[in-house]
Amino acid sequence: MISDPSATAHVRFFDLARDPNHPAAETDAPFYWLIEGARGLYRAPVTFTEAGQWGAEFIVARTRTPAASPPPSPDPIASPVTVRVIFTVREHSSTPAIGDPAPPADTPTLATAGGDPRKISTDPQPDPRLYQLSIRNALAAKQPFLVIFGTPAFCQTATCGPTLQIVRGVLADYPNLNAIHVEPYVLAEKDGSLQPVLDASGNLQPVPAVTAWGLNTEPYTFLVGADGTVQAKFEGAIDPLELRAAIDALPNK
């Protein structure tokens, strides 16, 4: 784990079935903070031309000494470090593809929560804007909208709360865009706070909207056009610049 804006990351992607020795694509990976000053990520845009086994080679190097206190000695990235991974690219995603119809779903709203967003959100300071519409309502309105699935309190990836805050920060510049936050797990109020309702095996239970959208992970953010089709989707954390670009590209926003 390297969270250092002074480090550069370059990524080369290999289609292992076709040519494991020459990259099919390569790109620089710009850094962005997920949690300011604590945890960051590197974003590497790439198009995978086919399904199958792929490899990625990360070349990481520090370009300057951070202004803060010097890193511990020895510096793990004082000189370029190369890391390689192998992964599978699937033919189809479990979630709706770009251009597919967005599945309708009856998600909780302020109206169903008696006007109190804390009854349907584990965000410590929920924004009422994100609970005005259900997904079904938003589709019926025939206007573009954003929907984010994530649970700040019970996240399995430790990125839900920060990602929700990133999304909220970006949405502040798009006051007319409909937006929805959906808690992905079944919750019930207990001892004054929302708690998960576990199944017989002690596991979190997905809400119907998660099943309808085919989510295997969270957080997950989607942009849906006025025609009801998925225009963009982001699994996990989001670079604010990437999200802004996707919103700006929405037709009839």
C-alpha cells in the first residue's frame, strides 16, 4: 500500500493469452486522495479488448522527497519498484452494462422514513438530498440521476464512507442532478441506531435493489441517463475528476 502523491505509478497491461511479452496497453496512473492525508489510490484507465487472463505490471517511483517528515529508512520506493499481478477479465459483468436499462427498485426515501434520513442511512450526517427519490421514482421522472450503493457503518471494503463523501462533494456542484444513496444491506433500528439484520449464518443480507443490480461488492456508483440506461459505473472508490467528467458527459443533464 503506497499512499504518496510524490510517487509516480506507470502501469502496463498484458493480454497473457495473446502475447505475454509485449504490453497490449500502458498508461500513467494519476494519484488521488481517498482520505486526505491518510489513504490514496492510483487510477489507471484501460480498455480490455477481450476476456481471459491478463497481467498488470506496476512501476512505482518517488519523484521528489515529500515536504512532510522523511520516510522510514530504508525508503521502500526510493528507487523504482516493479510489481506484477495476474487477474481474469470476464466476458460480462454481473452489474448492468453501459447502455443497459437501469433496473427499477423500490429503495427507501424520506417519505418512507418519516422524514428522518438517519432511519435509512448509516452516514453520520446524511444529506436529505440523497433520499428524496427511490430508484423507481428517478426512472419514472425521466431525468438523469446518480445512485450510490454503500454503507459507511458496515462497509466490507473500508471505502464506502470516504467514497460517499467524495460523491457528496462532487454533487455539490451539480445541484439539479437527482441523486440517491442506497444502503446495500438489510438494516433495522436497535438501541437508537441502525444495525444489520443477519441471516441464520450470521451474514449480512443484501436488500432487493442490490440483487436487482447484480452487485457483488460495494460501494458501487452508477450514472443513469434520462432514457433510463446506464451511462457510467464505478466499482469501489472514485477519483472526483473522473466522476465530474462522467457527469458532464451525461446527455440532457
